[in-house]
Amino acid sequence: MLITFKTRAAGDVIMFGKVAGQLIEILGKDGEDPTGIITVGQLPGAIARLEAAITADKERCAGKADESGERGIAEPVALWQRAAPLLDQFRHALREEQVVIWE
């Protein structure tokens, strides 16, 4: 299943359902719900949650990469890398005072 995050302020962000659900839960929403909305008023909090999750995941990955020695294509895609486009979309939506929906 694919989940598409949409806003009038930026391009769509498309993710596999499992990853999208994980990020939706980080936002404080129900990750099992296939549709939802982040209002303009909720965007600052959502951005702060994503930034905190990205920072924490970068720190976790830095230590893990040193231990495993995996680099380049062998290294799995981290949560912070998957969250970055969504964070960018949220920032555009906030600047232009637009909601973000997913379906």
C-alpha cells in the first residue's frame, strides 16, 4: 500500500504504508488510519516532532554505521532520510498556510 502526502504548497510525497505509518505516529496521529490531515495550526508541532525524530535517528545511525561498517549501497535507508522530504513539504505548507493531507 502507498500513502501520498499532499498539500497545495508543495509536491506530493509518496511512501510505502509501513514507513508512512511510522512517520504518522511520530506526528502524534494514528499510523493505521489510511487518511488524515495536519491543519495549519498543527504544522509547527508536527515540524518540531519530525525534526526531533530526524535528529535522534541521525545520532542512532552514526553509532550503528561505525559498528557495522556498512557504507554506500549496502547501507539501509534510514528513517531520517525517509522523513526529510516530508519535513520539507511541511515547511512549505506552513509558509503558505496550507493543510497537509494523506491518503
